[in-house]
Amino acid sequence: MASEQDRLALIGLAAVSAAALIFAFVGQYGFGLEPCTLCVWQRYPHGAAIAAAAIGALAAPAGWPRRAALVICALVFLTGAGIAGFHVGVEQGWWEGLPGCAAPTIDPDMSAEELRAVLEAREQVVPCDEPAFVFLGVSMAGWNLLLSLALVAAAAWAAIRRTA
């Protein structure tokens, strides 16, 4: 019985991560919300969780291997929450983003060629400190942080619960 619950929990975790990725890709390709570097990084834990959950649910034998898959999922979601939390901090101005998160600055002493290169580079960089979309006062990074924390709790609870 516990093994079947573990399998269902893994399938549920994979489904929620898949829905999060679908939401991100629809925003990007359907609505033109270009992701910044940190937005893209937030997708990787969801992909890793889908893989770990799928292996655990479909290939792992019942018992501790499925529980191990749940623990791995919890750790992957915790990593995702860390990335999302860092991104929220960048958006709120609590700390600086990564070097790839900001366009080069314009210096008054630049030549015309240098200025042209900077302006072209600025068009290619999506800044990490400007949310592309906000819903109910929370950015997509903020929603991903909340989702990732909920998934950490769900995966950890599924891994440690005891059933009769």
C-alpha cells in the first residue's frame, strides 16, 4: 500500500513540475515573455524532478528506492526554491544579480562603435531585476518560489510518512 502511495506521490510531483514548465513555455512562446538567465535556471530543477520522479515511479522497485526518489525530488525542489528566492531578491533589489543578468552600462566616454556595441548587447539581454509578469503583486519568480517550497514539503512529507 505504501509503495503505491509513493508511486502516486511521484507521479503527482512530476505532473506539477510539468505544469510549471508548460506555464513557463506558454508565457515565453505564446505571450512573448522572454526569460532572463535566472528564469531559465529555474526551469532546470523542474526538469530534474520530472526525471527523478518518473524513474522512481516507473522503474524503481517498491520500498526504499521510491522513498529515495521522493527525497531526491525534495532536494531538487529545495534547489529550485533557492534559485527562485535568489531571483526574487534580485527583483526586489536586495542584492545584485549575476553578470549575465544586466546589460552593459553606457559610459559617456565611449566611442560611437563602443556605444553601438553596448546598445546591441542591451537588446539581447533580458534583465533579471525587471519581472516580465506580475500576478496579484507577485512575480513569476515569486510564484515559483512558493510552488517550489510547497513541493519540497509535499515530497518530504511523502518520503517520511508512515502507513499501516
